[in-house]
Amino acid sequence: TGRARQAAADAPQVMGYLDGRLRYSVKRRADGQAINGDGVAPNLKGLANRTGITTYAPVAAEARYKSIRHGIRLMEDTEAVPEIIVLNPADAQLFDLSNEAVAGLHAVPNVAGPSARTTWGLTQVRSTAVASGTALLIDPMAVAVLDRQQVSAYMTDSHASNFTSNILTLLLEARLGLALFDPKGVAKITFNGTV
């Protein structure tokens, strides 16, 4: 039989690690839902799946930095103020390396200290939740995460034979919503090209 209760009592750091790791996992899943959720309960309807958002997909091959700049202008045409760009790490790398040939696209990170990652002056967020080959530009005034309940953890041994088997079950849950006040405050960029 397992010794889950004894381990939990004897090693609080293990329980602390599990609790922290699971809370992190819930938040990562929420990030993915905020971008790609299909809206079918219990999923959020992600920003990439909303109707009315600005889209840009070049017909001919175009460098990523140019596509991003076109998307910024399209948002500005609708009076949106893009401040955040969400890039897949592979696309962020291609953008960053483009600065070797084209000066002034973004601030080069200071390796000696903390530095904001930027793309055309937008705060760059790197996430595998956005598919490689796409990017999201976001006006933070157009979007809000509705945090209805912080991540909560529950532990029990009272399910089926868990008590007699000495097994603890840990459940984490959060209640979140995603409001999009103005669809023009989000732009989905689809890249076409290798750089």
C-alpha cells in the first residue's frame, strides 16, 4: 500500500512543490485557453477564435518583421493601440535574428541585467500556446481576464478506495473568463515566408 498521508505529513516541501507545480500548470493551461480556446464548455473562447478581430496574411512571401509592422498599422487604422505581441518562440527567434540585418526593429536585450523584450516597441510575450507561423497583437484596453476565483487546491482521501489504500487525491481548479470589449483590439498575423 502507499504511504501518501505519511509522506504528506513528513515532507511538506514535497507537498509545497506539487502544489506550486500544479498551480503553474493550471495557469499555463489558462494561457492556452485565452489564445486558442474553442468556446465549448468548459473551454474559454480564445482570442484567435473570435469574430471581428483584425487579420493580416500576406499573399506573397514576406519577412515576419514586415508582417508584424503591417498588422500594427491595420490596428492603428481602427484606433486600436497595440501594446503586446504574443509570438511562438520559433517566430520570436526569427524576428530577433532579423535585427542583425535590419537595425532598429527592437531593443537588443542587455545580457548584464533585466531588459524588456520588445518587437517594434510592443512588449513581446513568447508562448508555445500560439502556433508557430502566427502572432497575436493585443491592445490591453480591449481585453480583460475575468479572474472569478484564484487557483484553489483541494486534497482528500475520501474517494472510492483511496482511504483504505492510503492514497490522496489533489484537485486544483480556477474560474476564469475572457472578455473582448473591442474585437479590433486584437490582430492575428499569419506569416508567409521563412524569415
